[in-house]
Amino acid sequence: MDRLLEFTSNHTLLVFALMISFFVVVFTELRRKASGLINVEAIAAVQLINNDAVVIDLRSTEAFSRGHIVNAKNIPADELDGKLNQLQQFKSRPIIAVCEAGATSAKTVDKLRASGFESVYGLKGGMAGWGQAGLPVVTGKKTKVKRSRNKK
């Protein structure tokens, strides 16, 4: 204990910086928990999807067609306000908001919770985090179906 007091008295600036860092981390975590913003990791998102969660992809149509999560619904972030009525049917199911890197989904989670949706989550890291976890994506390429013509 004497050595700890001696270290503290010799390195007051270091101890003060350590205490400030500790309080900043605690304050940030408490604020995040109080706001109700819940970001889920990709693996937790898979568990939610397996339990009937709806995935809303907030990226542009072009980005969506390059690759998206299976059964995701593409609603670009700038069109979300106009399509809230379409989402009412999913109010009782968990919703996972997905964007490119996770920033846009945080705003969407707040907006949906304010609109009365209870179980709304943001995908931590967005599609970049999904890809880093090595999880599959579906591309938007349409397959051509050959129609056979009956000759008479």
C-alpha cells in the first residue's frame, strides 16, 4: 500500500489521466445503456434472424444489389419516413437495421423506437462487420428464365 501511495504522489498527472479515462468509459457506457440503443454483433444478428427477425437494409438500391443479407428488405434511409406504414406489420417482430458501417442504422434505431417499435437493433459494423464475420450475402443479380415455346 505504501508503494501505491508513493507512486501516486510521484506520478499525479498519470494517476489523474487514468481516473479521467475511467470515468469517461463508465459515463459513455451508462449513457449508451440509458439511451436504449442496442447494437448487436453479426453472430447475435444471425440468432435473431433465425428467431423470425426482419432485416431492413438502409443502403442504396445499388449497394443492396451488390450484396445483402438473405431476405433483407431494402428501404434506403432517406425513404424510411415515407415507408414507416409498411413496417407496421413487423411491429411485433424484432427488427435489425443494417447500413454500410453502422452509423446510419443508429439513427434509424432511434427513429423506429420513437415510432413505437420495441425490439429494434442495429447491426454493429453494418455490412462491413457482416462481411468481416465471414457471413454470406446474396447478390441482386436476376437469373434469366428460359421459356420454352410449344410449337404446333
